[in-house]
Amino acid sequence: MKLGKRKMLLVSFMLFSLFFGAGNLIFPPFLGQNAGETTPFAMAGFLITAVVLPVLGVIVVAQFDGLDKLARKVNPTFAMIFTLLIYLSIGPGLGIPRAASVPFEMAISPYLPKGASFSLFMFLYSLVFFLIAYWLVMTPNKLVERIGKFLTPTLLILLTFLFISFLFGGKTQVAEAQVAYQSGPFVKGFLEGYQTMDTIAALNFGLVIATTLRSLNVKEKKGVMHYTVRAGIVAGGILSMIYVMLSYMGMKTSAVYSIEGNGAWTLRCIVRQLFGDTGAILLAAIFTLACLTTCVGLITSISQYFASLTKKVSYRTWATLIVVFSFAVCNQGLNTILSISVPVLNAIYPVSIVLIVLGLCDKWLQNNRFAYPVTVAAVGVVSVVYALQDLKVPMGVVADVFERLPFYSLGMGWVTVAVVAFLCSAVLAKVVGAKAYTEAETA
């Protein structure tokens, strides 16, 4: 079935909203404030890891009909473990609880009356937040209408209104780049894009988009891929536009406001300067809408995956369990969960990138059965070592060896290893193939 322009736009809006959460609001203005005059170069690198790779990830996962099928190219056991780590880390273990706590802490708690109970207001806010999310995920077939038709346009209108208001009334002065952005702004921006976690999220959302398209009567695989690519391009374009707007505001105020812990401070300063204390309502609405849509996408995709594993437990039951658990974590144990989940994410992010790249090249790798396992294993080892070092785990001689890798100090040591491992897999495939051919001839 051919999808009309309106439905295509709604699917694209939905994909944009699934990606655009709290981190996507915070990191671009913070990047602009830190990069100062080098912001265009830093943003170019940021767009690769925060837009291009996530869009490619959605396309690859849709092509393979799910993350688990893509990961099986490495090994069935790896597929099970890796998929569970992805879904748990970015889902109830980190992404979903954070989706409720971040907008409250960044956009609401600073404006609470003095002496107000933080825990009480957090409980009430997150309760309403998760009740709305629960209502939305209970009817996944209506997500494209509810998110694409109402939530996303509202979010885009608010962000555009903020940007235009800034252009005409914002205080501006551009500073020199901070030390971290002076020598290699492009690489620094590339690494900052990791923090959006969208490349990992794409491994979840690819299946959501494919399922949504099938619910719109796009049944053939060719049609699903065609519209997934189109939705990815449109969503990626919107993401890029918003990132450029936010980083521009950060850059233009880099010498106006002091640099604090994250970009939420920058946005609060801009909004307060433009609209006074009433701007808190605008900021809270932007943060809440951005995080709500991402939260809904995560709950939906994870519930669909676990329901496919266990036929005895339905999608609705899984969604209920995830919402309840995430609500509890959000109010009681987020810091503990973060201390465990963040290192896991650091370890699996490079592996996710490599899987996406290999998946894109899959049709050219049919004669190399070692490409996936060898490359992913090598990158996985480097990533785990790097994550352990970040946790201050003593690695001894192992650390000394890995620190000799090019760009390792920047967190990019896995790139060289990936290239070398892939070349080794190609040689191994040739040798094994030639040996099998010789043995067949002499038999």
C-alpha cells in the first residue's frame, strides 16, 4: 500500500519525537557555550553521532526486522545478552526513569517555593508523567496519530517560538572556545553526540517504526524499507535543524552566562532573560513533551520485544511492569542505577556503531562469515577496558597496552581496532574459503 504524504509526515514526526528527549535538549546548547567560536566545527561532528548514525540504525534494524536478528549475525548467545543489555540499560535501567526525573530536576525544581518538599513534588510530577505515558503505550497502534499529530507539532512550535524570540531579544556575545574544543572541535563534538544515546535508542526504535508502518497496511518488506528511509531522512532533518538552533543559542551566549554543569542552566538563563519567571512554564512544557515522547517510545519498543520472547506474558503486562518499575526507580534509586548503567552504555555504544555499519554493508559481506564476530569481539574488548578504566578499575599491563592505540585517550581507540579486525576477518575468510575449496578438489 502507498502511504499518503500526511501519514508519511506523521510517521516522520513520530520518529523525531522518539529520539528527541532531555539529553537532546541539554547537550547542544552546552556544546555551543563551550565551543564558542568553534561551534560550527563541533556541531558538524555532533551531527554524525547524534543524527546520521541514529537514522542509519533505524534503517538497519528495520531491514533485519529487529535488533536480535541483526545481533545474531555475531552469535546467538551474543544476540541474547547484547539485546537484553541494550533494552534494560536504555529502558527501565536508565532511559525511562531519567525521562521523568530530568525534566523535573532541570525545568521545575529550580522554580519550587523555598522550603518545598523536593521528594513530594517529584513523586507527584512523576506520577502524572507515568500515568500519561501508560495511557499512550496501551494503544501502540494510535501512537503515530497521538505523537505525530499533537505532541510533536506542539514541541516544535514551542522550540521555534523560543528560538525566534532569542533572535530578536536575546543578549549575545561569543567567547573563545574552552580548552577541550580548541585543538579538535570536530572530534570533541563527535564524542559529545554519544551522550544523546540515540544510536543505541535507534536499535530499539527501528522495530517500532517498522511495526507502525505495517499497522498502516504497508506490508511488503520493500515498502517498509522505502518509507523507513524517508521517515529517517525527514526526522533527521528536523533533528539537525533543532540541534543547530539550540547550539546557536549556546554559542551566542557563551560570553554572556557562566558555564555550569549542563545545558539546562544555559536554557534557563536564556528563557529567564527573555520571558522572566513566567518563562519557567515554557521551559517545563518543552522538557516534559520532549521526555514524554521518548519515554513512550522506549516503553513500547521494549514491551514489544519482551512480549515476542515470552508468549505467556502479553505486551500490556510488560508495559505495566516497566512503567511501575521505572516509576519506583525514578523516585528512589536513580543514582544507583545510573552508576551501573552508564558504564554499560559506554561499553556497548561502540559495539552498536559497528553493528550498524556492518548491517549497512551486509549484502557485501555474504562471503565473509567472520566479519561480524571478529570485528564486534575486538571492538567489545576495547570498549569494556575503556569503560572499566573510567570506573577507576586498575587494569595494569592491559591498560598500558590499550593506551598505545591511536585516539584511545579520546575514547576512539576502538576505531582503529575495528578496521584492523575487519581486515583480519576478510583475510581469514579468504584463507578458510581457499582451504575448503582445495580440500573439496582433493577429496
